[in-house]
Amino acid sequence: MSSSSPMCSIGYPASPMKVQRFIQNSLINQAKQHSIDLIKIDPTKPLAQQGPFDCIINKLYGPDWNHQLHLLSLHHPNVVVIDPPQAIKRILNRVSMLDVVTRLKLPQGNQTFGVPNQRVVYESENLMDLVGEVGLKFPLIAKPLLADGKGEAEGLLLLSQVSNLVVKNEVEGCCSEVKKFVARNEEDKCCSSEVEKLVEKAEMPPLEFVMELAKGLREAMGLRLFNFDLIRDSRDGNRYFVIDINYFPGYVKMPEYESVFVDFFFGCCGREEEEE
């Protein structure tokens, strides 16, 4: 890149810890080599007193922070926020999270997709009554209703003693899990949609199918930084289930994630890297 090119300023909050793990020295150094400045934001201070920013990576939740982002958008509408709080909120709830999947209007050829049968169980309800009502079958997987990263329990639980859980059928005989990471700017100029990680050795789903599903989810949710967990039903080798969608996942697990995000940052700043 030309030495005269202006810096692209990317702001990120000093917390939570996941963001700190993402901002590795290797990413900071590679970004600087390409005129990208990663700026730490103090969320306790007004954003107007910090920056200026071309883009802000958003991984904080709460009304105070959301209000700050709202004020920033009013006074500096050209600053790109990745991602908007209202878009993130949808996938912090495990019910609305998978509702997005069921509403996708994608052409399904040989490969089809869906979500496991699930139901929210409230304190006043009897789980055994619900099993017959909605067609759930044991064994069941129970998860907290909120997926906000503050704690997660997954596995077989004594469900009669817990409440406010999402209960879903375990997909019988599923033999593999694929984690699909997505990082894509709004104009699709640069993207990363790696890595597919198998829990057990099994045949991978067709890449075109996974890419189309990733694109459909991105457009439906309005998110640019997320991953989704995809499992294959061994009873139907062409049937896949989306079981979780996670905002701002562990991108450091991706090979050469630094290069991926240098390209991503350029796209979000509305710039393209110049040839040396």
C-alpha cells in the first residue's frame, strides 16, 4: 500500500475478554503495515471524545453502550458499526436465533436444511406434558434461553428442576459438526467464510451449499461477524440442521485470520488495498 495512504481507524471496546483475545499483537502489527490503526475504546467515556473512527467493532451489550452508538450514528453517520445492536439482539435469544433459519427462502437442491424440534420450557410448565404435545423425544438437550456468552450449559439435565430453558431434540445419529465462520463486509468486496471444523471424521457438506446458507443467514440477520454450527443427520445424508448461531466467534482459530481481517477492515472502511 502507498505510504501516503491515510490510516483506516478501527475502534474496539476494551472489554469483554473475547475482544481482547481477538486483538492479538500479530493482528495489530499486520494491520499497521497496511495503514490500519486499531484503537482501543474506553466504554465508560463518551465515544465523541474518542477516535475519530472509520469503523467500530461492537461486542458490548447494554443500554448505555447502545445509546452511545446511537449518538455516534446521529453525529457521525459515516462511521460503520459492526454490528448494529438491534441485529445482534436477535441471536442472543435461542428462539429468535433459529427462527431466522426457518424463514430463509433459499433454493434447496440435493442438500436441505432446517432446525431441530425445540420448545421453551417455563417454570410453571410440566415438561412431560410438553413432550407429547410438541413431539419431543428423549434424549433431550437443554440450553439457557439467552445466548449472551455469560455462561452456557449443554447436555442432558434433570429438566423437571429447571426453567426458562430451550429444550430441543438431540439429532439422532448425527455424525459430524461443521463450524462455519463468516466475516463479510456490507458490499461483499471482501470476505472470509472459513473454517469448516469436523468434530468427527465425516464427509463434508458441499461448499456451495454451505456458502449459500452463510450468505442467506448474513442477509436475513444483517450481521457481518458470526458463525453457525451445522450438523448432518446420518439418517439422511443430505439433511443438515443449524443448531446454533454465534455472534463474534473465536476468529483466532481461523488459519491466517490476520490477513482475512485486514481485507475485511479495508472493505468496511470503504477502501481497497493498493498494489505496491
